[in-house]
Amino acid sequence: MSGIPPDPALHARLTDWVAAGLLDGSQAERIEAVERTRAAYGTVRAPRSGAPEAADRGRRVSLVVEALGYLGAVMAAIAGFLAVDTLWPGIPAGAQAAFAGAAALALGAAAIPLRGSAEPALVRLRSVLWLASTVSLAACAGVLAGRVGGFSPQVTVLAAAGTATVYAVPLWLRAPLPPQHLAMFAGAAMTLGSAVACLGEDVPLWAPGIAVWLLSAAWGVLAHRDRLPPRGTGYLAAAIGLLSGAQLTLAVPLGHLLALATAGGLVAAGVGLRRVWLLALGAYGTLQTVPQTAERYLPGSLAAPLSVLTVGVILLVVALLLAKWTKWTRWAERPGGPRSGGTARPAG
């Protein structure tokens, strides 16, 4: 987490609260980590009245540098692939791995000058460069294992994902930003799933699916407890992992129950946490699983379209109830509402 400079004022307040017994040390550390992440990925506040315009110009310059950095990285990658394909047709696998490794090293080195910056735009640029470096390193390991070493697809995925995870974890520890969080989760999930698949030649597909599902469930719990910041990114990673793992289990009857329960759980979590995108992911999982289940157990009937219609109506009702609940909550919490001791009534 040292990649994001701390806020001295926030650190001083947290220290005072710990000394007063209002917080313990671990709570203070988690609060500071979350606030530093928000500072890196939050919106740029407008300067206060009377503040010098130099700060605003500095922010604009940082945004320009960020945009140019993204554009330069994309152009360099495209030009590199085109040049290699044109100048070296039929490039051997060893050379492909070398180029991917060089790209990982170059992208990682490009992020070094941005290491001490606290400007949000430059922090985001460094984070994206780290992510691109992680992907390039995974590609290098995959080519070495699959094409140079001649290993099986399962071992190839294990090598690529394991390498990416080992590289992504310290980057996330240094700066717990969304791209590093997602890279760490994707690498961990693929490493675990491919490791289970490598246990034997006849490992069923549902076994890696269960492993990924369990990892994703634990990931969501840890993210909710602020052990894997940022929390919102942890929710997103866990939800995607739960849906993906459940889909891999549909070859067995219990897999359909797991997939339906997962989709329903995400809908409930979206309502409970008031996260619209969690509700959307749960709805997507429901619309994906219900027709598959109906088609498998009631083939050639109207069950599949009727199930989709039923699920659609239920989700519409849930959305309306959520909207009504959100409206009432906002009214209740505003000044004059029942939670503030007032007697005002909601308009309409």
C-alpha cells in the first residue's frame, strides 16, 4: 500500500481515535486503506474559491499525461505485434515468449516513474500499466509451458495463471486498486481451477467449478469484511466467479440447483446491499440458468419460454420494490423525516 501516499490529516485523526479507544489498530488500518483507494480512484474535486489555478492546471496536465500514456501503450503493443508478424513470419515459440517477457518488463518499468505520485490520474495510469505487465507476463509463461515445454492445456493454464497471481499479489499489496484486485482474483481463480483439473485425466468439469465457486464465496466474505479492498471490486470479482463456477457444474443435477441458488443469492445481495450491478448480475445468471434447466428436464415444451417470462416478471417486481424502498429510505433519512424525529410526509 506504500504506492499511494497517506493523508497526514486522516492518519492523525485515526491515531487519536485509536488512542481514545474508539477504534482498534486493525480497524484504523482498514479505514486508511479504503480512503487511500478512494483518493486514487475518486473524482477530482473542484478547487476551493481563492485557491491558486496552478493546482487545477496540474490536474489537467496529469489527465493529459494519463491519456497519452494509455494511447502510447496501446499503439506500442499494436505496432510491436504488426512488426513481429511482418518481419518474422512463423516466429518460433521461444521468440514469442521472449517478446512477451520483454513487454512485461517494459510496461513494469514504465510505471516506476509514477511510483511516488499521489495524483489520481497518474495513479490510475500506473495501475493500468501494472495490469498490462501482468497480462504480458502470463502470456510469456503460457507460451513457455504450452508451446516450448509441450505441456497439456491444463498445465499451461496453471503455469500462466500461477505466474500472474504471484506477480499480481505484491502489486495489490503495494497499491490495492481495482485493476490489481481483479488481476489477483482472476489469477487465483484460474490457478485453483486448473490445479484441480490437473489432478487426473478423468477429473469432471464440475470439480474445478466447485473449487472456483468456493473461492469466490470466500472472496466475497473477505471483501465484505474489508480484508480485500476495495470492497466494491471484491463484490464484483466474487459475483463473476460465483456465476462462472456455477456454470461449470451444470453437467450434474445438483449443479442446476447451485446455479439457481447462486443467481438468487446475488439478487438478494443486490437488494440488501443496494448495489444495482449485483442485482443485474443476479438477473443475468437467472436468465441464463433457468432456460437451461427447463430445457434439460422439460425438453420440447413451453417450460423454457414460460420460465423466462416468470423470472422476468419476478425481477420486474423486485426492481419496483427496490425503487420504492430506496425512495422511502431517502425520505425517511432526510431532515424532517421519521428517522430524524420529524413529521413530514413523502410527496406523492
